[in-house]
Amino acid sequence: MLDPTGPDASRTEPQQAQQAVRGHSGRARNGVKRRLIVAITGASGVIYGTRALELLRTVPDLETHLIISPSAMRTIVQETTFSVDEVRGLADHHYNYKDVGAAISSGSFRTDGMLVAPCSVKTLSGIAHCFDDELIVRAADVCLKERRRVVLLFRETPLHAGHIALLEQATRNGAIVMPPVPGFYTRPNSVADIVTQTVGRALDLFGIDARIVKRWKETEERCGWDRIVGKGP
């Protein structure tokens, strides 16, 4: 039985901090690896975070730092065929949810930012109000204060006024709120297609091209848009 709040003996410690340098394709420059924090919280849609980790494994010279909340552990088992340990195994480093003394809780540990996928209402509230009582919110708060990118795949609908106020405050703090709304111009054939496209677009916001995004001009001809507007034969 997993103890989500107890000591995590399998946690791997990051190597000595190095300065991460942005590259257009996710590649490191001067032999220095980029770092991205990925958090999976308990909202429905844990497949978004899991798929992000799978895709990031294919990006050269990039290492991932993972946090999974206790609620996400339960949701992983309910919504996917993965075990929690299998999801952890997709990351280069992982941390206990309560370890606020972890490397990623300090601004001196350089990263490109943080992806929260999915982002629950509770996590959104903590980020909006800087309530740093656990590592996910603390790591996000650190990224924001260091002016690093934080992308929140907020997974809740419909919304009441309290949700909307939290979304506004998180945005004012510097986060990017990206509800995982599918784009159907790609003509997805499966849920997996929708998830992959959404995650790819989220990674775009960090300047990471996993080479799986179907982009508008690349799909225009297949969708027959030229014929629809009278530009084609």
C-alpha cells in the first residue's frame, strides 16, 4: 500500500543544479540539460500528465521532475491502466508531495517552469493564494516568483464565480490557464489523439516541440478548407 504522505524512500535526488538554457526544439545548449517540473493532481484527466511524461522522454537533453498528489494516486488507478509506480518511472526524478524542502522548492534550482496536468480546483486555489503547504503549490509559487512559466490544465466544468475568480487571480500571478479543450480541426480518431494534441500544445508554451502537434496549415488541405472557401479546384 502506498503512503502518499509518508517518507518516499525511492525518491531520486537531482544532480547538482545547473543552469538550464532554452532551446527552440527542447534541446540543451552547451551540454546543459533543461528541466521541467510536472505535477499531476487529483482532478479527472491524469492521462494528460502521464502523456506529457511519455512525450518528454523523447525530447533530447531534457529531464523531468515529477510530483503526484495523494488524490492523483487514486485517480491514476481509477482512470488509467498505469500503476503509480509506472507513472513515477516515466520521470527522471520524483518527489514526495509533502517534501517542501525538495530541490524544486527553491528558486536557486533552475528550471524552465512547471506543467500542472491536470490541475484540480484545490491546487488552483493554492496557487492563486500562494498557500504553500505542500510541494506542488510551493514549486509553482517558486516558478512564478522567479518569472518562469507555469501552465495549468484546469479540469473542471461548469464553473461558478469562485472558480472564475481563482482563474483570474492565478493569471494575475503569472500563470497560464489552459483548460484542456480539444481542437477538432485535426479530425481526431480517438481520445488518445485528443490527449496527445492537447499535451503537445501545452508543451509548446515552454518552447518544447515534441513533434506530435498537428498544426493548422498542416491540416488545412486534409480538411478541404480551400474547397470550402472557394480557393481550391
